[in-house]
Amino acid sequence: MMMTKLQPYRILSLLAFLLVLTSCDSGDIVENDTEQESNGYTVRMNAIVSGMAALSDKYTLALATFKANDNYALTVYSIPSTSTDNAEVSVVASNITSDVSTVELVVTNRLRQRVISLASINMADYAAATDTIRMNVGNVEVGMTGIIQRHVFNASCIQCHGGNGGNGAADLNLTEGHALANLKDVASTRKEGTFRIVSGNAGQSLLHRILAEGGEDILHYNHTEVLTSQFKNDAPAVRTFIDDWINSMKKDE
């Protein structure tokens, strides 16, 4: 009789055990869904990169995330160095939180500070995104000379220096294919006894002096504003980048 009385309890216990197993499976699925949501956005950046061998080891080429008005990266996904030009590069940035303002293909220094942004997307434009966000950059030159040409000279200098034909102001053509030959170890036509760039010596180069703070009155035009107006809070890091570019030059190369 005792066996008969206990049997219903055993059945109930078995049913309860099966319910626990079922609830655990269901719970795992819910937790995974919640975790996926909390992981935030994902961005995949694709680019064809050239010139990495000419980027100083003081700097890193990376896909990085930035908060608004902050020039120090929140996260950095470094792109491995390669000596191969036209190398196809694909980098994924994941777990991007809602406080991130931009995702950038960027050159950073050793402090993870933005130096020059080569490409950028504004995350506010993708607020409703649920799939991986594609950031297709295309061809990009990441050597120091190429970066300075495209993101400094082309952006801010050639309007006066060669962009409208001829050599431009001070007989200085800074357009692509002409800039380096008109700068490196070439005497200034405006400041007697100086050279526009002295190979390996930024401090003695007129370019350094007119871009540095305190160089506003060296020439008749205030060139310090060229960097501050374009790069704003990043301008000091860009000045250092230009100095490192000059210091890396060798006279006979």
C-alpha cells in the first residue's frame, strides 16, 4: 500500500524535473538574445591599403571608436603592418556602445590619440541598424608622405600653392607629385637663409616654424591657422606627425 501511495509523488517529481529542464533551455535562449542586444553595434571596415611600410612605428593604423569631442580612442583595432601595397584589409569593430560618436580609419599615436582620420562614419546615421554596418573605404594611402599630401596639403594648402595652376604663392607648388620636390632641402624664397625643409631636422625647417605656435608672424601670412582651422583639437598631434615626417627624411633619398 505504501508503494501505491508514493507513486503519484514520484510522477509529480518527474514532471517537475522535466519542467525545470524546459525552463532552463528557454531561459538560455532569452539570455542570449539579451546579450546580443547589449553587445551593441558591429562595424566591418574594408579597405585597400598602400604605404604601410612608410608609416613610422611611432604610429598605428587602426579602426577606432571615439566619443563626441574626445580625440582619444575608446577602442582601437590595430591593422597589422604589411609591406605589400594594395593589400586588402578587413577589420571588425564589435560591441560598439551607444555613446560612440564616430568609427574611424585613423592614424593614432602611442597614447591612442587621434592624429589624422583617413575615413569616418557617424554612428548617429546608423542608430536603427541591426545588421553589421559596412564601412567601405576603397583605396587609401597610409605612408606619411601620402597622408600629409592628401589630408594636409590637398585639404588646406593647394588653394594658394599650385591648385589653380602654376606654382602659386612663394613659387611653392604643393600639389600631388610636386610638393616633396619643392620642399625638401629647398631654400625659401620668402625667408632668407632658411630652407623649407631640412632633411632630418624639423627644428631647422621653415615648415615646422611657421606651423608651430609662435610662428604666426614669421611670414606675412599666419600659417598656424591652417592646421588649427582644419584639425582643431587634433592640431598639436598633426604638428608632431609632420615633424616626425621631416625627421625621418634622409638628404640623399
